[in-house]
Amino acid sequence: MRFGHLTVRKKIIFLLLIFSALSFALLYPKITTFIYNVLSFNVNVGEVYIVTGYLNVKDKISLGEKLSIEAYCINWGSVTFTGFTEITIFRRNTVVFYKASNTYSLPPGKSKRFRTEYTPGSTGPYLIELKCNYLNNFTRTVKTVVVGIPEAKEETNIPPPPISFSLLAVEYPQVINVTEDMEYTITIKVRNEGNQKLNNLKLVFMPSNIYARVVYPLIIPYLEPKEEGIFVAELKIPKIRPGSYIVEFSVISDETSAYGAITVVVSELSFKDKAESLLDYYESVLQMLETEIEKLKEKKNLTKASILLENTWKEWRIARRFYELGLYDECIRRLDDFVRKNIDDIVAEIERAQEIKPPKRIITFPAYIPTTTFFIVVLAILFVILLLFLNRRRRYTYRSGLIRFKRW
């Protein structure tokens, strides 16, 4: 079939079909890739059981001394499960002791205690493993205990070989003076005193008459040797009689743990004493948060937290001015209504601040699709117009030549 013998309409249709096929061939890979990127997604739905284990044992004992082991399995989830506890002690990768509990049912928010004893037969490090078994799964917690030679035996001059050990130190207020029906923010500093990296550090409070909760962070991913971290928690003092109450807690990592106990003295303080105590304490908390923001500002975007901290310092200075003027009730109200609530907001901002990372690839509607299509269509129209013009010119030339031939 010769192209020149087709009518103008058929030529236009033929050319449009060619350019449509060309446009589809050019844009097909980009369009399919775009649709795949936009429509591809994953949905993860499932029931989560949160179970943690805690080992309460000494870090060091002497040879011949009994090692008391106290283990807790804690159900942080929302479903009651049936499980059992296992204690295994290893010496140079060899099992030297094993004991398991009876099967028990553990409701949400409760813990199960399991106690046992073991007398080591030689010096050196021992690895204690706790397994909290639930359903077809388990949570593993380990801790290293070093067994040494009693101090009375000093006749030997042979130094013990260097060993790897995990040791966690905690720093916290030993005694807190408060009044009933108030909320109190505390800070607990942790430090890795061992020579091994500690992973997944968590702060866990034991049940008490005083409600305690962790504000920030819920978990510290890791601490290198000699590195420090900080937990911020809140104590809520109910309407109880004056007296001394104990709030026990543990800082637990995958390798070891540390125990602490805070004595909370609930008393009927005068407005002046209460205002002075709160001023001193919130000043120390703000200083601690200032240090934390300075340490994390290279890793996270903490602009909002820094602005909140600056405003909180202003509110604290206003409260201190009320105290200096003898307006103790106004000082306490200012600290409770602004400073304490701002501290909670600062902690929340630190928790949800985005990490500073290189920009990720964002899927957007590609601008090149309409631009490319428009360019191809314009070229097609121009090409069709050019063909029509050349076709008419050819017919005009052919007819003019024929007329001149007939006249001749």
C-alpha cells in the first residue's frame, strides 16, 4: 500500500495511531513504575505479648559463698498467659545448674517471683540465664556474676586473669520529701561501669503504694563502657497518711541489671518549706534536661524542646520571685501549673523528635509524564499540518503542470 494514495482523513488517523503507539512505548515503564510505587504497601496486624524478665543477684561473691538468685517474670501485655520460669547457670559454656518452676498463670500487669540458690565450685565468671516461657516463645535475660577468692587469703601473689564483665551503676535521689496528693518528677542516671557494651536498658518499678511511671525514655538502646544515660520518671503521691514509703525499681539490660530503692517521706510541710523544696528540685531537673538536650542535639532535631526549656526556665524564675516576696502558695501554684507541665512537654518533645538523617526518596506524582505527553502531541500536530501542507502543494503543482501541458 502506497501512502500517497490514501485520503487526508486516513493519513491523519494513520499518523495518530503511530504516535499513540510511540507515546505508549515511551511512557509505559515510567507509568507502571509509578503505579507500583504508589499502590505497594504492607499491613502488619497481630497480637503482641510483652514479657520481660528481671534477675536480682549480686555482681560479685566470694568462693564458698551461696549465690541467692531472685528472678521475676513480668507481663506488660494485655493478655493473660500460662508459662513457667527457668534458671540456668553456665561456667565456660557448660551448664552447672538448672532449675525450673511449676507452670503458672500470669495476668496483665503482674509479676511472678522465682527464688533459688547455688554454691559455685570455682572462681571466675558465671553466666546466669533467666527464661520466662510463655506460649511457644520465651524472653531471655542474662547476668554475669564474678566469683573471687576471699579477701582473707592474701598469701597468693598471682593476679587473677583479666575477665570481661558487665556492671551497671545507678544514681538517684535516696530520700524525697513530699506532701500528699501531688506529682513529683525524678531523674535516674545510669552508667556503664563494666568493660562490655550494655544493650536495651529499661527502667522497671515494683508495685508500691505510690504510683510510679517512666516518662522518658522507655528504652535506652545501648550504653558503651563508661557512657551515661538518664531516665525521667514521675511519682504520683495519693492521699495517704504521713509516713515513709519505699519505691523500688530496677534498671535492666540484656546483660545485667541494677536495683534501687527511694524513700519517699510524706509529711505535712509548711508552704515555705514545700516551695523551697520544689524550687530546688525542679532546678536540678531542668539542669539535667539541659544536659540531655545538649547531648542529643547532634542526633535529633530538638528545636522545639530547646524553646520549651527556655520558657520553662523563665517560669521557674517567676516562681522563685514569688518565693522571695513571701508568696509561697503562688510559688507552688506556678511550679505545678507551668514548670511541671512544661517538663512533661519537654520530655515528650525529646521522645518524638525526628532523628537527623539524609533525606529519603519520596514518591510524588512525576512531573515528566504530562510534560512528555504534551511535547509528543505538539510534535504530532505539527507533523500532520506539515504533511497536509505538502500534500496540497503537490496537488497544486500537479494540476498547474497538467493545465500547461493541455494548453501546449
